[in-house]
Amino acid sequence: MSCTRSLITISLLGSIIFPTTLVAQEMISDTTARKKPLTTWGIQFEEFEYRYSDDDEELGVWNADAFYGTDDLKVRLLTTGEYEIEEQAFETLENQLVGQIPISDFFDAKAGVRFDTPEGPNRTYAVLGVAGLAPQWFEIDANLYLSDEGDTSAELDAEYELLLTNYWILSVTLDATVAFSEDREIGVGKGLASTETGLRLGYDLIDRSFSPYVGVVHERKYGNTADFAEAGGGSAEDWFAVIGARIAF
């Protein structure tokens, strides 16, 4: 009788323990699967706009970014350019291919290569930089460049967005370029070369996927860079009225 009771007890325990073990194993496997890095991709145009200057110059301008990867590693293709509509020529055309990894909760480091192919001389650069969110919610993108001609430069892009309402957004931008050596062939002098400041008022139509805006942009060149521009028939300072949209896919 005691043997029978023992067998019954063992059977009952087995019927409880084995299913519980299987459920636990499934939960562990499910948790492991959830810990795998999530791969994401996207395309976004921070700027896609038409500019009209105070001296009747018309430009088509874009600043776009395509990315693919995880939170641990992303590959990004960045492209910016200014197209002179009347001259039908690229005033600037810059493309970058970089890898990006996190270095803190708010900043990523990146490295890669940049290709400049405007209407004038082409340049290739090695790129090293950081991008992220600084205190007070400023978006920062800072880069160091070393060209195939041996010239070095640095660029800082900063942006601050002020949420006026749930839909109206005021965006303030600053782009500054500093050259540590002169590259006369492409019209860049040593020192602070140029700045671009912008003020754009946008309306979020489709959940940050499509936001048309209007605004004003001020461009200025300094020092020898300004002298090179004026010697080539250009100007050292321009104001632009802007209409465009931010687009994300």
C-alpha cells in the first residue's frame, strides 16, 4: 500500500513540476528573444526647401538622412546640398557615409567618409564626430574633417525646437564652420569660414512625419573665405526667405 501511495505521489509531483519547468523554459527563451537588438530604418528630410535671397538668388536646399541598424550600431547616409535654380548648378553638394555607436545616454560617436562633389573641385574627407542632445535640449552635431588634400576643418550644427502648441513648432538653427588651414581652390580661408543661422516656424500636420514651415535664413562668410567669394563674383552675406517641409518615412 505504501508503495502504491509513493507512486501516486511521485506521479502527481511529476505532473506539476514538468509542465512548470517547460513554462519556465519558454519564458526564459521568450525573454532572451526580446533582448535581441531591434533593427530599425528610416529616411528623413530635416530641410527640404526653396530659398529666395535679397539679391534675387533662388536655391533648392535639402538636408536628408537615411539610417539602418540597432541602438548599438547604425549606418547612416547623410546628404546636404544647395542647387542654384537659375544657373542650374550645385553650389554645394555633400554626402557622408558613417557608422554610429552610443557613448552615453544622450550622445553617439560616429566615423566615416564624406564626399563633396559641387560644380567646382571635388574633395574627399575622413569624418570623426559626435551627435546628440545637450543640456537644455539642444540638438548638437559636431564633426572634424581631414581632406584628401591634407586640410582640416570642424563644423558645428546646433538646433533648438520650441513647442509653441501641440502643432506649432519654432525651430532655431546655427551652423558654423572653422578651417584650420586654407584651401584656396575651394574658396575656404583659415579661421572662422562661415555661419548660417535660421528661424523656421512649422506646423505638424502628420505626427512629425510631414511638417511644412516658413522662415528666414542668414548666411555669412568671414575673413579670407569672404574675400574669395567676392573675388569670384559672389557675396559675403545673404538673407533668404524660406518655404519648405520636414518629411520622415
